[in-house]
Amino acid sequence: RNMSSAGPEGRKKMRECEGLIDSLVYYIQGAIADHEPNDKATENCVCILHNLSYQLEIELPESYAQSIYMQRRNISNNDKTPGCFGTRSRKVKEKQQDTPLPEEKSNPKGVESLWHSTLIRIYLSLIAKSTRNYTQEASLGALQNLTAGTGPMPFAVARTVVQKAGGLPSIRAMLHGSQPAVKKTAVSLLRNLSRNTSLQNDIAREVLPDLVSILPECVPGCEVACETTASICYTLFNLTQSSSHNARLLLSAHGLPKVIAISMNDGNMFSKASRAASVLLYSLWSHTDLHSAYKK
């Protein structure tokens, strides 16, 4: 576990070590099957996998990277129309997000296991069944790492979490726990998931009211809570930016007074949350059909 956090070279060596990742996954599967998700060894295994999934997309061996990006490159080359779309065009963005991964192997080995749906389901199971905060945080953190990039792998993992594995209820439950670090990681994962436009309505329906409910009434006084608040605001920004329906959902959940209060903080120490709230307010105002409701 200590060695897995020793930096890029350490992660590379451990990913390449034959049988190591497979053994960790095998142990966790056994612990879940035996209804023992709370033992210390399971926590250690999950923390190692969490660390090995950090910056995975960037650090993948070239052979994997080529197979993952080949389809994406072919699609983008076939659809090049100079001058049609800007770099920030939503159509281009959606096209990138809908590019599929190569077909999953039924029996993944080594590094392939790190983003496989089998391990994604294991993380979601541990989030739901374990009562150890470190195990929950590491499982959420591994999923956060896997959904952090902008390539096809993060978006494929996001679709698996939300649609194929039905993971949102387990993640939502972590928003209401008392452990600040677990809550912060759960919100960061939701922020990553919410960048995928094809999942935004599912996420808004399942967790938007919960996100509003855990927003503080003003800027919190500690750094972890402040970062969590900023992440909530950016997640809500993603969910409401292109959807008047989701913006109305935020309004009906009584989120607007909280967002306004957070945005009005004058102190510099914890201005990250205030900036995020201000960005969210600016975006909400772009839904002109809701102006009268906002004013009320």
C-alpha cells in the first residue's frame, strides 16, 4: 500500500508485476463473497488499486493506449468538416463521449482489470457494504480516478457506473455520512460523472436534490468542507448548464438561497466555494424562462 503511492515509476512497476493486480482483485472478490468487506486486508487491497488507477489513462502502456484510442481517432477523422464546429462545440464533445471502448475481455488480466466492469462493480459493492471509511473512500477514489480524464475510457467507466451497474444510489448514500473525506470524494466522483452529457439527466434525477440538501447555508470554515462545497456547485453547474428542467429541479429543492449566500462571501481564505457558486448563479440566469421564478 505504501509502495503504490511512491509516484509514477512505482505505479508503473506494480502494474507490470505479473499476477499482482489479479491477486488483489481475487482477494477482494473472496472477501465480498464471504461477507467480510470490513477486514483490514481488503482495505489495503482497495487502497493499492486506488493508487494504481491514478492517472491511469495518461500512464497506460502505448499498446493499450493505441487500442483504446484507435476507434476514437477513426471516428474523428471520418467526420472532419473544416470550419463547421469550434473546439468547444457540444456536438463534437458528445461525439467524443459516445465513442465506445474496444469490447471488454471476459477474462481480463493485469492492468486491463483496472478499468474493467467487474472491478467497477466490486468498488460499488464495497461502497454499499463496507463500514470502513478508508475502504469506502478508496473505492470512491478509484472510480474518481477512472472517470477523471476526457478520453473514451473515463466516459465508458462513467456509463458503467451510472447505467450498467446502477451505482448512483450507493454513491448518494455516501453524501449523507458523517466522514468529511468520504463525502468529499463522493462529490468529486459525481462531478466527474456529471461531465458526461448523456448521463446528466439520470444523475440530476437521482442525486440533484441530495446535492442541494448537503450544501451549507454559507461558506464553511474549513478547507475540506470548502472544497466539497465548490465541487457540489460545479456538479450542479454541469447538470443545469444545458437543462432548464434540471435548473428548475434545483429551484424546487430550495437551492437558490444557499447558492446566493455562498457566492456572497467576501473573505479570501475560502473563496473557492464562492467563485464556484458565482459561476453556477451566472449559468442559472442564462435560463431566461426561469427568470420570473428566480425573482419570486
